[in-house]
Amino acid sequence: MALRQLGTWPGVEEPVELLGALTRITQILATGPAAAPWRATSWLLLLVLLVYFPRRGGRLDARVAGGALVLWLVVPVVLILALGLYKEAYLKFLIVAGPAYCLLAGRLAGGMLASRRLGGFGLAALLVVLVVASSLHGLGDYYTDPAYARDDYRGMAAYLEAVGRPGDAVVLNAPGQQEVLAYYYDGDLPVYPLPRQRPADPEDTRAALQELARPGGRVFALLWATDESDPGRLVEGWLEEHTYKALDSWYGNVRLAAYAVPAGEQQAPARELDVRLDDAETGQGVTLLGYSQLNNRLAAGDIAQITLFWQAGEVLQRRYKVFLHLLDEASHVVGQRDSEPGGGVLLTTLWEPGQVVRDNYGLPVHPATPPGSYRVEVGLYDAETGWRLTTPGGEGQVWLEPLVVERPPAPAPVAALGMEQAVEADFGPLALLGYDAHRLGFAHEPRVPLHPGEVLHLNLYWRALEAPGGGWQVALRLWSPDEELVAGVTAGPAGAYDTALWQAGDVWRGQFNLPLPGSAPPGRYALEIQLVAPDGSEQEPYVVEPILVQD
């Protein structure tokens, strides 16, 4: 497998510093990828080679065995260096040399222990202690330090099993992913490794994508080492052109992208707008000519397919990103897509003056979004500063036709909710499944500290154990370290969607904002969640993990 992988991947063009490469290779063999406290331990490998390189004397079978071990160890290293394949991502293939290193190290220790030379036993014991201590330190870091965390194929597999449905497909852009994904994934979606050749055959790859992308279905792409696996971006480019990307998330060094496959394509805007968005700093602007929505009624968990039509009257100096937000009545985001045009391919600085740019976006609807009508806003912002371009009226967005979200055919699976914290708390007919608690606007960075004067955003995830049969309310109270009430709100558990409409088994999300006063002291705050029954009786409150507020 290692030969197949190394033989089908392109070489590394950057020059390699030989001493540094050998140091890294010997470190990986001796103590693993995590840095050990004694770097000299890795050079024990060289000592093994010097001591046990086959000599002319001795039994033939011993010399053959020693030579075989040395070749077993050296050949993979030489191949990686000689073929120009030295790269951190490729060093995992040194696993084929791992047994040889262990056997040689054992021969070294055993030979020294059996030696009658003065100090042989003490030196052997010292080397064994040094290797074991370094390895234990490296393993401790490897299993506990997030810097060494492996790509989260387990998480991606759980997501695919939760949201996959008939008509969907999974695409892998690197051949080695197939074995890794199969280890975790037990779902029914077909998996296609593409491109099927190295180097890639463009016609065969496009034909395979055309066959697997079924109209009305979705394509989930697991993208790893794209520069090496698909340098021409055949897979990603075809999907960007013919489908609507709705998700692009990192799971370690692997990107999971989700695309909605349309039943047809819009070559012209169904609704004309002709709205200009201007950059106040540069004086340049972009015109949103119009848009098309292929599905303005969809269920929670689906993907809205929106095509935007842009035009610039001059060569743009800056790169702008497009945002699409799906908002409820309280302006909470229930769906979001931010990207440079064309999924990062049609950069605004590359637009020709007068060119009409057709730009596809998949706007995902959170799977626990309650039924209702939701507003859609679209706009542009500077990719470096984050400042929005504004309309002639001074607004930072353009409003599109609202989307209607309907009840999904089945409740959202828990694995698809993306909760920060899972809990188990029952309140009569309702159960709290989990919550998200972070600074408002920082869902992508939930660990950003919260400060006085800012807003705590809270998402609550509920399951109806039975039909609630009335209008329940949830009371949220935030208590300071001095046990003073600093913020509170009472509303429906899922916002405006009345619990009287809930059915047994329903899973919904409610969003809430708790503004902190500017005088709030730093420290750990207690957040209480209490349900109030239709008759006004209060359930026992549930207290979440402390909310940290910093100066």
C-alpha cells in the first residue's frame, strides 16, 4: 500500500535540508511525531546502524538477518529522500520501517546486556531508560496535545451517517482516505475515490462526477492534500460549477464540503435587482444584477440553492467575500454561507469590467430550525478588514425573497446538531439535549472570551418526549459571582414556534441573547435554565457549566 501511495503522489519541489530531514525521520522512528525532551534519543538509531551493520565475521544466518533488518530500516528512508517525497504528511509511511527499528534497538540492548565488557550492562540500562522515557513523553503529548490530533474521520463519518439519505454520494479526492473512512463509516452512501488515475484523466473524472451527482441529491466531498491529490482542482472545480456548495468545514487537515445538486441550472436571473454595493474606502463598487432561488420552500436540514449574478464596471482592487444569511424574526442566524465568489475560484480581483459573474451558493438550513418564514440577506465585505459594502441607502445588505422552512420528514439526528455541550435534563414533556454558549457573532470561535458590555449568545436544543400540549416558556437567568442577577430573558423554548404545535419526538433549537452590563464584574457566572409550564408552575432549574467573563 505504501508503494502504491508513494508511487502515485507527486514529489515535493521544495529543497530538503538533509541533516534536518534525517533528524526528523529518526525522531519519528525513535519517539514518535511528538517532540521528546531529549532530542539526542532519536540519534540512537544511528548508533544501532553502526553497531549492528553486518560484519564479515560470524554466522552466515546472523549476518543475513542483520543485513535484512538494516535494509528493512534504510530502504524506506532512502526511497523517501531519493524520490523527493520528504514531506510531513508522507512521513506516516515510515510505519513500514518501525518493526525493523524496534528489532534493531532490541538487538542493541540485548547484545550490550550479554556483553562482558566493563559497563556494558549499565550503558544498556541507561539507553533503555532513555528510550522508554522519551517514548512515554512523546506518547503522552501525542494523545493529549491538540497539536498532534489526527484528522477527525470519526466525526466526519458520524456526520455522514446522521445526515445521509438516498440519492447522496461521498467523494474522496485522495486514494488513502478510502481505508481510513471505511474504518469508521458504517452508512449506506456510495463512496467514490476521484480522480481514479494519477495523473488525473479530466474526461474520466468529469464523467464520473456527472454520473454520481444525482439531481435533487447531495455530494459530500472529503478533501485532503488537494495540491498533491488534485492539483488541477478537477473535482472541486466541477462541483463548484454544477452544484451549490453549502458547507466547508475543517476536521483537522481534511475539509468536509457539502454540495446540493440542482434539478436544473439558471443561466439568467429569475428576479432582477440592479443594486450597487460600494466600498466607501476605495470608491469602487459591484452591482448585484439579480438572483434565482431554485427552492424557496424547504425542510429544516435542507439546502437552499441560490444563484447570484454580479457585475463590476472596472477592475476591482480588493478581494471581496459574499455572505448569505437566513434570519428569523429576532435576527438570529439559522443558516449562513460566507465565501469568495465561485467557492474561492472567481476572485473579484479577476473579474473583467462588464463581465456577468454567475455565482452559485448553497444556503444550509440548520436541521433543528422550527417551521416558519425566514428572511434572506446577501452582501459583500472586504476579505481583509471585514467592512461591508453598502447600498445607495447606506444599508450593508440586500434583502432577497423570504424562504419558508417546513417541518422535516423526520426529527433531526443528534449527531447533526453540532452542539458545543451535550446534557441530559428532563423537564416533564421536554428534554434539554444540549446547548451552545459563546460571545454573539463568534459561533466559529466559541472559546473567544466574553467581556462586560458584550452579549452572550445561547442556543438550546430540545426534544419533545411527548406532545407538550400547551404554551411552555423557558426562563434564562445569568447570575454574577456575587449572586446578583445581571441578565435574563423569558421566551418560548424554540423562539416564536409555540410548543402547542410540537409533536412527540420533535427536535428544535431556540436562540437567545443575554446582554451583559458594562459594569459586570469578571469571574464565573452561573446560567440557570428553567421551564415554565402553561399553568405557570416552574420546573426545577438546570445550571449549565460556569460562563467565564474576563476583564
